Amino acid sequence: MSTVPKRKTYKEAMLDIRDKYRQAGMRWPALVRDIATWAINEGLWEAPVELAITKCTQDMARALKEEHHTDLQGRKGVRTNVAALLPYLDEDENEKQININRVWVNGNNKRNC
């Protein structure tokens, strides 16, 4: 017979947080958002790093998509050259930079030198 305690499932851990919320004398019934906020503030739950990276990526993409540019001739377009500004690591973990620097002007893909 194993003496190692059985690990809780994620669902069981979430229900334990709910129970702790109630034991702490918080308002009940409660909105799930209120329980989640309390759990995070109490250090009972933390977002996985990958979730934070995904959210940041989505927010960054949205902001970059909305960035506008006016060239020297006064033509307006959406700037899409963020890749040229962001470094990355290759397979050997050497720092590299994507060599792209383009601006979309009036639907035309132009080199922005």
C-alpha cells in the first residue's frame, strides 16, 4: 500500500478555494469573478506563465495592428514592421533579429528603408 498522498485534481483544488472563500466569511452567494479575484489576491491561484504570454501576445498583436503610419509623401497605411524590432532566439539560443522592415501603404507592401 502506498504512503504517498493522492494529489488533488485541478477541479478539487478549485473547489477547495471556493470552500476557503466561504470559510473566510466572504459574501455568499458570490460571483465567480469575486471568488477568482479573492483567490489571486490571497495567493491561492496563479496564472500559468504560458497563459500570460498568450494574453500579452494577443494584446500586442491588437495594438500593432492598429498602429498607423504616414510616409513622406503623406500616404497613410498600417505599420507592420514590428518583427524588425523584436529579437528572438534561434535553435542554439543565439540572439537573432528578423530582417523585415515593411510598411503597408494604401494596400501596397512597400520596403521601408
